[in-house]
Amino acid sequence: MSLYTYLLISAIIFVIGAYGIITQRSGIKILMCIELMLNSANLNLVAFSSFNGNATGQVFAIFSIAIAAAEAAIGFAILVALFRVRDTINLDNINILRW
Amino acid sequence: MFSDFAALIVLLPVIAFVLTLFLGKKLPHGGAYLPIAAIAGSFIISLGIFLQIYPEGIVQQSIPWFAGMNLGILIDPLAVVMLMMVSFVSMLIHIYAVGYMSHDPARPRYFAETSLFTAAMLSVVLSDNILQFFISWELVGLCSFLLIGFWYHKPSAAAAAKKAFLVTRVGDVLFLAGIVLLYVNMSDIITSRAFSLAPGNFILQFKSMFDAIPLIDKTQLTYITLLFFGGAVGKSGQFPLHGWLPDAMEGPTTVSALIHAATMVTAGVYLVARTFPMFVAAPDSLLVVAYVGGFTALFAATMGLVMNDIKRVLAYSTVSQLGYMMLALGTAGAVVGAKAVGISMFHLISHAFFKALLFLCAGSVIHAVGTNDIREMGGLFGKMKITATTMMIAALALAGIGIPFINIGTAGFFSKDAIIEGAFEYGEKTGDLIPYGFAVIAALLTSIYIFRLWFMAFTGTPRSERHSHESPGVMTGPLMILAVFALFFGFSQTGFYHYLETNFELMGVSIAAHEGEAVPPPIIVVLLPVIVGVLGFLISYAIYHKRMLDMSKLISSQNPLYKLLLNRYYEPKIGADLIGVKLTHNVVAQSGEFVDRKIIDGLVIDNIISNTLFQLGEVVRKLQTGVVQNYASVTLLGIGLLLVLLRIKFGGT
Amino acid sequence: MAALISLMIAIPLIGAFIAFLTRTREQARSIALLTSGISLVISLILFSRFDSSISTIQFGESYPWIASLGVSLKFGLDGIGMPLVLLSNLVIPLTVLFAWGETKEANKFYGLILLELVGVLGVFTSLDFFVFYIFWEIVLIPMYFLISIWGGPRKDYSAIKFFIYTHVASLVMLLAIFSLYWNTYQITNTFNFDMFTLLKNYSLIESSIFKDAIFLALLFGFLVKMPAVPFHTWLPDAHVEAPTAGSVILAALLLKMGGYGLFRVILPILPYSGSPGKLISLMAIIGVLSILYGTFLALAQRDLKKMVAYSSISHMGYVTLGAAALVPLSVSGAMYQQFSHGLITAVLFMSCGVIQHSAGTRIIHDLGGIAKHMPKLAFLMLAGFLASLGLPGMSGFIAEFLILVNSYFTLPTFVILALFGIVFTAGYHLWAMQRAVFGTYNEKLGHIHDGADYEVLSMAIFILLIIFFGLNPNPVLNMMTTNAEQLLKFVVLRGVIT
Amino acid sequence: MSYSLLAPEIILTILGLVIILIGLLTKDESKNMIGYLSAAGLIASLVYVLGNINGMGTFFYNALVIDPLSQIFKLIFLVVSLLVVIASISYFKDNRNQDEYYALILLSTVGMMVVASANDLVTLFVGFELASMSTYVLAGFEKRNPASLEAALKYFIIGSLSSALMLFGMSLVYGITGSTNIPAIIAYFKTNPLFATSSLDIIAMIFLIAGFGFKMALVPFHMWAPDTYEGSPTVVSSLLAAGSKKMGFVAAFRVLVLALVAIRMDVQMAFAILAVITMTYGNIVAISQRSIKRMLAYSSIAQAGYIALAFVVTTQMSIAGGVLLALGHALMKSGAFIAVAVVGYMVLSDNRNAKNTDDLDNFAGLGKRAPITAFSLFVFFLALAGIPPSAGFIGKFVLFYSITIEAVAQASNWLLFIVIIAILNSALSIYYYARVIRYMYVLPPVGEKIKEPAPYVIAILLAVIGTIGVGIYPEPFIRMAMNAASVVLGV
């Protein structure tokens, strides 16, 4: 498999994630889409690392996975808090701040 | 020596002005004695200087002022006779005013302002440079504004004051333009080294101006003199800027006397006389002066015929007589050179005496009957003998009655006849008899209107119920003094002409008279002025005293000519309403206002710039929907746009 | 005694802070009068020590400030700045005196007035472009507050319009200053904001389009401030809404900053600009347009104060015209016009203020015959109006006479046009006097009272000054002429005037 | 190699952890002292940074670098955090979760400082995320308040999206250059200019711009900012607007400027368009706001637009101007938000259940009700509008100057056009600032005069002193900014 295959796959994942963020209404789904996008980047890093022949990319990917985990935790925490107050995580309804 | 105190001639009345203004309330008679004393002082100094310099001396004093210009005093024969006349007549009017204004609570202000008025006029007379002349001239205008509007609570007085100032202002601007043009021409010949100022001389001094005459371009000189004459037209109420003078009757009668006799209106004639060498060097201007003067003399006299306000009749009379003076300068200047100044000034001074007398008599009458309308007077002769007599003397002088050949007559007889003869001489030389025609017809009309006035006021049956009585001595005294001068001033004619003839030579300017010996005019020319004067008297006597003609047909409002005259040739309508209000205010100013508020400010600033921005803000803020997916979309869209932007810029790889 | 200028600026600044902190209005106004009075005394000392025969900077001071930008606090005076410094120091104490009865937030009121003094003194004395610009901007803020706190019904609109309009102009001017600064950097390779250096190096710019662009940007900045038609529309609004003291300061001092800019900045570079002939014509056209436009607009006004505002536009047009004529005496006439207009316009606005205060209206048609109950005001107002219409014997005449006479050498057509305006100038002044002050008393006004003593005193002092400088212009005119001649030496050398 | 230059970060990290520990061990009532402790820590760090303002060095195998650029931005971050912490002593007084709050502030500060020092994409990313995640939580710190939570959620979603974009961009950069070390990346791009070989590199750059642009709140990556600034606790808004925003700029200075220099013209254009749209958008929308926090948010966007002009011409002067404006903005904006917090305090003390405490109406007569706050806000607004003598003026002055001269030097009409737009924008901004000033000083007060709590007053006055101080004595700051700019340009 060539580098371009990896890049193509990662690009597809990235676009799926982006599409999901735009179209989904549930906070959870959007979080998942963000994870998709982060992981497409991780895939890139690892692929480049492998093809470049140095390990920096892999290290970077491990960092980013750890960070993504923390990020997800925060995201869910916010969603939970929000659900307690508003009884919904449908993002279409969460728009008291606008204009 | 008196010449050392020349500056006091002006300063004394100025000091009196300040003192009267602030202390007048606490002094008896509203502080009237301060200006009287001050002006008497001015008169004494003037007289002293006259005696000192007669027959051929001048007084010159000068200090530098700003920007290469100076303040100075020039007392030559021309100036000194004016000084004496102005201070003397003004002093008499002031004395008269003590009685006339005795009931007015604002007397201190009145006396302060008249004092300043006199000071300004004296300053005009003794200026040695055209700038100071102009400044004093403007102050004269200011004082006339203040005094015509003395009873400012009367709307008509306030309006008349404004009109006087504005109409004369038109002339002043022309005068100023003339000064600008003169200055520029003088500077040019100085920079081009064709001319250099004598040491101690300044650029706008009359002496420098006269010295530079031969070097200034003739066309330019014509423009300059015409612009100067424009100033004189405004100040001396010549056609077409004459409208303010009759309206100026809204002020107290003593003010009218001051304006018409001693101070303001003669300034215009004096300006032309003062700068006469320049006019002589620009014959075209002289022609304009002659024609405007002659036409005004006739034109104003026609209106004098129909006026019913005693002061308005006199006002038109003044306009007409000033026309004579201009006519003298214009016609005689072209014939006899410098002597024209003498002729004109002689009429100016004799006019000052009899016109002051006329106004003061009118004031006395108004004081007595409480109205200005001669239709409501009548039969006053018995009650006011002194006034009636002195006024008759003045009327005779105005009509120029006298006995030719043996040279006995009133002041006007000598002065006016000389002008008419001068106009004839001019006509003979140039074949242009129109000014002469103007002068003769005007003389007839003059005689008619002044005797009409006298007969209507003093003879016949009283037409008002009011109990009239003769004025107090403080008022009749000046009348009698002036009457003496109106009767006998004429006899100084020869000496006066002789004294003034040398005037410009004293300053080193020679004005050559035209070639040819003076031929004595035909007898008919000498007789005609007197004949028309007497004729006028007889016509008036017949119509207004004996009632031999029924005037009711003529003076009905159906008669278009009468209507035209009574409406003063529609001058107030055209001047004030059409040009002043409709054109300037309603059309030009209002459209300017429209452009300013609606287009520059309204359309550009308020609508286009600020409203657009606000509306845009309202629209754009709605993009912020509050839905987070949209935010993400915008972010991603932004990336897409950046991609497109950079790819397009680069052309793709 | 070396630091007199900075002392003169610092004292009102300190006074302003003290005034802000005072509790009672009595304290605040005393502080204001005291500190502005001290400033006046200092400026009189400077004035008396000033040598009118030399055109170079006198009493120069310089302190380092921002070395990395080449900025230093440079102050000094010459014949251009000295009269305006004197004017500022005359106007402010008298305005404080006039506004002696202010009750609304008096401490702020007097403090802001003092800040205005600081601002204008800074503008008229600083010789470093950066410092100049800072003072130029600082002046806006107190005026904004004076309008928006003590102003009339539409004060919000007017205050913000004033602020933004003039601020835009300052910023455009700033662009030009940048260019001059950069140009000097290119030439000398040092950062330097010294005003004279920057202006001197203007001539070394190669591109004539660039030169003209810089010139126009500077000119725009100054013309808006003056203000000249068609950039004037902020002024009537600002004046109508501003409190009297604000109007006085605005018209008497702030407008002068624009004219000062013409002499300090525009004239030295004009001969070296890309197309001087066209630019001179432009200035002359704007000048005459302002004269006539201001006059006719004044004629159309119903509000006395608005009329006076338009008359200011008209009078400031003379400044532009005189400057554009590039004749030494026309330029010094233009400078004198600035000085004289400052004094005259103060009286006019004070008159409007007294009338507004007493009669409750300034609409000319609603007034009438007020002289009956307000004789002192009527007298002073008449004197002010006569001065404004250019009556000889008052300072305005000297200025206008010098401008008209001397501009004729180079701009004859424009002078003839300007002369037309004179009659109408007299017209609207007298019309307003006739309708508002004279005539029968309008009984609807109820019982009105004359101006307070301090108001009358302040106006009377102005009138005396106007007459003094109308009879004896030399003390200020001489120093102006010295500098005008020095400015125009280069004009003649360059042969701009043919 | 001494690690003492990293002492500020170390102090704050340890302190942050210690505070969590303290929070576990102490009673709720005695938690108010934590604020003072945090402030002390920040002051210590600040003093240390100031003491080593000219320090130089690289650490951890080139992962971190100390240079003038990092030092001036650390200064900014520390000052903002310090002001925020001081103000928070009042704002979060008696809050039982204070310990977490201060720990998060300190850690987010560390994150920002790491970004300022980052010399490697990995450190940059880690620093970014540390700061971001701390602030996500801080934004939602009022967890009973739906607005606060909504603000946090929006911030979080767009923030995570941006992180993903940025990471994706970084991965591409790594792929192209084979390194994550920033100097190495720059060196690579110097020899292989963008566009020269593949179009992947420009895509990478755009993703990085998007990632940094999110923090800067550059249009079109700004959408979260108004909502978040409005909804968050006001002191947190202050931190976000004044502090974490600058993180985007320092990252962009480090990574983008030099890499992009090679293809200047195009990126110049792109940044110019972004900058112009950003400032215009910010100013125009700010005009119609009634919520002052939201108005300040838009004003922040507009200011970001001005600062972004530094990328348009990338001369030493322009970058110095950008840095100065960033510094000025940090002072003015943090002060302004804290002043709004005082207003909120004031409104709540009138009425415990008040909503929309930052509504314009609440500012009526502030000059009488809270004179110090009002005067300070007045100073901040004028400074934001660029009126001298203030930090905002100096920044704009240098920045606009740099662009003008570049326009002149290149004889470039469009650059001149951009300056003119910037200038008009600057003038336009006066409108909405002046409106608030009018409310404060012209309108009558709606309530009693209040006593402004001391911590707020101290924080605001420090910001005022900073704002005016930089304006009156800008010399050292200009020099620092010039040094930083020379680092950015690698000269």
C-alpha cells in the first residue's frame, strides 16, 4: 500500500467527521465526529512516520491520542452538566446565546 | 499752535462719546454738554488751524500703523472748510437736540452716539490716507446705523437702520474693492521700480496716490475711480443706492439733520473731491459721475413732489442736492479742472446750512404738532413765527432765489447757479447738454416741492386739533444762527473758490483746466435758474396756497405716474423684497441650506454612510445563529474559501 | 526659567486633575480660573520676551521620549504659534469666567475646559510630529464630553459626529505623517519625528504623485478641522448642541488648529509639492467656497447659534484664501484672522448662550426686542456682531483687509468673489440683530433678565480686546509677518508665483 | 544548560497541582486564600520573566525555546492571568470550587506559556490543548448557569474541531518536511518554497491558519467567540479575550511567518482579505450590540483583524506593531472585561436575580455609581479606539505605520487601501465605545453608588496603569517588540 492510500483513507475519515459535525444534532454524535477527525490526523502522522522513517510522528500520535481522550472526557462532562440544566443535548435547541 | 492739537479734533468727541455713554445718566440733560463742549472744542481748533494756515498752508502729521500703512492727519483747504462746517453745524444740532430730545429717557446714548458720529465724520475729513478714510467712513456708517435705529423698539426703525447699513455697505464694498485695486497697482509700480515712495510717505496716503497717478495704467485708474465712486454712490444716496436715505427718517429728526447736513451723506461727495486728481485723470469716470449726479438730482426731485411725510420730502431733497454736487464735480471737473472742487464744496457747505435748518425747522414743527404728515398740518405760521420764517429762508436758499447780476441772494443762489452754469459750460464744450437739462428741470421741481411743503405746513387752516406752540429757545436759537448762514454764506463765494482752487497744488498736484478762456455764459443761462426757482414758487403758491388748481384728480391712486412716484419707483419692492428677501434669502440661501442638510449631510453622511453601516450591522449579526453546527460549517467553509483563494491566486499545480 | 512652555502646559493639566477631584463647584471653578490664569501669566511673560524680528523658534525645549521611534518632547514658539498660544490663554480663563455659574457636574466641567487648554497649547507649541498628533487627538475627548454631557437635545448625534468626523481626518493626516517620517528615515537612516526635519525632507521625495498625495492627506486633515466646505457639516451640529463654553472653545480654539496646520505644515511644503499651481487653486477654491457658502447658509438659518456657526465657516474661509495667496501680508493676514476670529466668535457664542439661558430659545423668529430687557447683552452682542461683519476699528477688519488686498496680487478672481460675500455677511448679522434684539418686545418670552455680571464682564473684556487688536494689531501682526515672510522666501525662490 | 529560565512554568505547574491538593484538604470557608496564593505565584513568575526578559536558550532537545518573542508573550499571558486572578478573588469569593478554578487558570497559563516557547509542533500542540482544555472547563464553570454551559459547549466543539484541523495540518507538515521541529520545518520551506513541489503544503498551511485563526478569532473562524465571551463567567471571558487569544498569534508568528515568507504575495493577499473582513465585521456588528460582553467580543474580533495586518507585510516594523498591539489589547481587554464584571457585581447587589447583567442599560450613570470602574472603562475604550496616549494607540501607530510605508515602498495601491480601511474601521469603532461612555457619564444613574470591591479595583487600576503607561513610556516595549520581531523574521 502506498502512502497515498493512507492519505486517501485519512482524508475520507476526515471528511466524514467534518460532514458529521455539520449535520448531526446530538452532542454525543458530534463528539464522535470530532474524534474521527482527530484520528484521521493520527493516521496521517503514523503513516508519514512510517514512510519518512523516523519515529517522531508516532510519538506525536501517542500524544494526540492521550489528549483526545482528555478532550473527550471534558466534552462529555460539559454535555452532562448541560443535560442537567436544560434536559436536552440536541444542539439545535442550545442557542440562547446568539446574534 | 493749533495744528499741534489737530488730533484732538477727532479725539475730543471720542472722549465725549465714552464719557457720555458711561456717565451720561448721572449728568444733567443726559450729559449733552459733554459732546457740545467737545465739538465746540473741535470747531475752535479747526477755526484756529484755518486761521493759522490761511491762505496757503497745510498740516500734515503721520505715524506708521500696521503692514506699511499709516495713521495720519492732512488738513488742507478742502479739509479745513469741511472741518469747520461739520463741527459747527454738528454743534448747533447738538444744542438744538438738548431741547428736542429733552423727554427721551435714552438721551445719554443719543448724545454719545451723535458725538461718535461727529468724531467719525471729522476723522473722514482729516484722514491723510485712504485706509483711514475708509475706516472712518465705515464708522460713520455704523453710527448712522445706531442712530437711525435709535428707537430700536420700533420695528420700522430697526428695519430702516438695517437697510441704511446694508445699502451703504454695497457701496462700501465697491470702495474697498477700489482700495484693493489701488493698493495692488501702487505695489506693482513700486516693485517694478517705476515709482518710489517719498521718505516718510506711506503707500495709501493721498499724496503718494496723487504722485503715482501718471504711472498707473489708465484703464486701471478708471476702474479704481469708478469703484471709489461706487462707494460715494452708496454713502451719498445716489441712484441706484438712494433708497436708504428716505427710510433713514425713522431716527430722531436731529439725527436726520446730522446725517443730511453735517456728517454722513456729504462724505461721498467729499470722497470724490478728495481723490479728485484721480478722477480728472480718468475722464470716463468723471462722465459717469456727472451723469449719475445729474440723473439723481432730477430723479429724487420727482419723488420729492409727492411725498407727504415732511422729512421724506427733505430727504429726497438731499438726495437731489447731492446729485447736484456730484454733477458739479463731474461736469465742471471736465471743464474748469480743480475749480470744480470749489464749486461742489461750496454747494455742499451752503447746503449743509440750509438743509440743517430745514430739518431742524421740520423737527420744530414735528415737535409742535406731533406728526410728520404735512396733510395734517397747516396754519402754523401764526403759532410758530420763528420756525416759519427761518424755514422760509431755508426754502429760498434751497430754491436758489436771488437777484442775478448784482449778486444778492441766498446761499443756494450762489452755489447752485454756479453748478448749473458749469453744466452749461460743459454742454457747450462737449455738445452734451443732457446734464444741464437734468439740472434745470430738477431746479424747477426743487422749488415746487419745497414751497409746497412750506405752504402746506404753515398756511391755510389747521388740519389737526392739537395745540401747537413755538419751540423753546434752545431750539430756535440754532435755527436763527443757521438762517443767518443760509442767507449770507453765499457772499463768500469768490474767496472760497479761490481758496480751494489751490488745494491740490499745495500737495504738488496740478490739475490743468481745459484750454480756452472762460467765456461768460449767455444771459439766459444766468437767469434761468432764478427764473425756474421763482416759477416753482409761483406754481406752489397757486396750487397749495390759493388752491387755484384741484389736485385731487392728479393725486388719485388711479394715476399711474402718481402711483409710480408715491411708491418711489418701486425701489423698496425691487431692492428689499425682491433682491434682499426673495432672491438672496429664499432662493440662494434656502437652496444652499437644502444642499447642506439634505445632500451633503443627509444623503451622504446620514443615509449613505451611517445608515448603511447600521443596517449592515443588523443584517450581519443575524449570521450568528447560535447553532453550533452552523459555526462549524462556517469554519469549514472558511477553509474551503482559503483553499480556493490561494489556489486561484496561484493558478493551480 | 527655561521650561516656561512645559510649565504653561503642565499647570492646567495639574489643575484639571485637581478640579476633577474637587467636591464643590466653588472649588472647581476657582481652581480652573487660577490655573488658567497662571497659564495666561506665563504666556504673557513669553509674549513680552518674544522677539518679533526673528523667525526662528524661541524658548525651545526638548526632552527625550521614545528614542526607538525618534520621538522627543520638543516645544517651542515662533510667530505662528505665539499668537495662538496667547489666544488660547485668553479664551480659556474668560470662558471659565463666563461659565462661572455652571452647576451641573461643575468639577468635571471645569476640569474638561482645562484639559482643552492643555490640548490646544500642546498643539500650538509642539515641534515633534508625534507629540503634535497626540495633542491633536487629545483635544477631541474633552470636547466630546462637553457636548455630550452639557449639550442640547441632539447632543448624542452631534457629539459622536464631531468625534468621528474629525478623528477620521486626523487619521488621514496621520497617514501623511507616516509617509513623511518614512521619507526622512529613507534619507537619513535614522528615526526622527522632528517636525521641521520631516517637512524639510519633503522636497526630497521623488515621485510627484506621492508628494501630492501626502500634501492632500495633510490638507484634508486640516481642512476638516477648520472646517472648510464641503467637510464642514459636523460643525453646525456640534455648535447647536454644545454648551456655550464648549462652543466658545470649539470655535475660538479648536478650529484654529486647522488653520495653524496650514501655516505650520502646509505652506512650507506647498512650493515643493508635485503640482503647486493646482494645489494653490484648490485651496483658493475651497477658501472662497467656504466664504460664500458659509455666508449664504448663515443667511438661511433660523437658529441664532447655527447662524454664528456658519459665520465661523465663512470666516475661516478667509484663512484658507489668505494662505493660498502666498503673499507675505496675505498669509500674515490669514494668521491674524485666526487670532481675531478667536476673540470675536467667543463673544458671538457667549451672546447666544446668554440669550438661550435667559429667553429659553435661540430661534430668531421667537425672539424679538430683547434689548428692552437685556440692554447690556444687546450692547455687547451688537459690538460682537459688528466685529464679525468686519467693521473697521475691530480686529476682524485688519485681518480681512490684509487678506483681500494682498491676495489680489495672486488670486484676483477669488478676491472679487470673496468681496461679494461681504455685503451678505453684513446682511445676516444685521438681519439677526434686527429680528432678535431690536423691534418690539415679544411678550411671549415673559420676563427675561440681563446677563449675569460675570458673563457681561467676560464678554466686555473680549470686546475690549477686539477693539485693542483692531486699533493696534502690531504686537501680534509683526511676529506673524516675520514668519510669513520667512515661509514665503522659498515660494518666491521656487517661482510658484508667476 | 540550566532550566532556571523555565522556572515560571515550573512554578505555576507545581502551584496548580498544589492548589488542587490544598482544595482537597481544606474546608470550603478557608478556600478564599487560594486566590491570593495563585496571585503570589503569578507575581513570582512575572518577576522572573521580567528579570530574564532578555534570556535565551533552548530546552528538552529543542522542544522549547526562550527568546524575546517567547518572553514578551509570556509577559502578556502572565499579566492577563494575574489581573484575572486578582479580579477572581472577588468574583469567585466564597465559591466552594475555587481551588479547581485557580488550578485551571494556572494550568491554562502554563499552556499558553508553553505555546509561546514552543519550538516543536508537538510542544505547540500540547501547549495549545492544555490551555484550551483548561479554558473549556473555565468557560462552563458556572455549572448551574445554562449560558455558561452553552458557552463552554460551543467553545469546546469549535475548539476541538480546530484542534483536529490543526493536528491534521501538523501531520501534513510533518509528512512534507519529515520533522516536527519548527526551525527544521522553516529551513525546509526556505529551500523548498511552498507550491513548488506539491499542493499538499499549502493545504497544510491553510489548516494551520484555521487552527490558529480559531484562537485569534479571525473571521471566519471566529463564530464561537461572541457566544463564548458572552456566556462565560466574565473573568473567564477576560482570560479568553485577552490571554488565550494571543496564543494564536504567537503560534502564527512562530510557525507561519517564516514559512510563508517565500510565497509572500499570495499569502499576503489572503491575510489581507481575512484581516480586512475581520476588522470590518467585528466593528460593524459591535455597533448593534446591547450586551457589553458581546460588544467587547466583537471588538476583540476587530482587534484581531488589526493585529493580523502584521502578517500582511511581515516586516520587522509590522510584526513589532502586531506584538505591541497584542500587548496593548491584552491590557485593555482584560481590564474592560473585569470592569464589566464589576458592573455585574453591582447589578447583582441591586437585585440578586438579575439577568443580563452586562446589558447597556446597566451602565447608565456608572460614572456616579462606580467612578473608578467607569473611569477605567473609559480609558480602556479610548485605548481600544486608538486614541493617544495609550497602549492601543502605540500599537496601532506602529502597525499602521509599517503598512503605510510598505505601501509606499512597494507603490502598492491595495496596501494603501487596506490601511485606509483599517483607519476608517478604527474611527468607526469610536461609535460603539462612545455609546457606552455616554451611558456611563451622560445618563442619570439607575441606583445607588456602590463600594467597588478592592480586588476588582486593584486589577482594573493595574490595567489602567499598564494601558496608559505603555502609551506614555512606550520605549522599552517598542524595543522588546522589535527584538521579538527580529526573532520572528529570523534576523
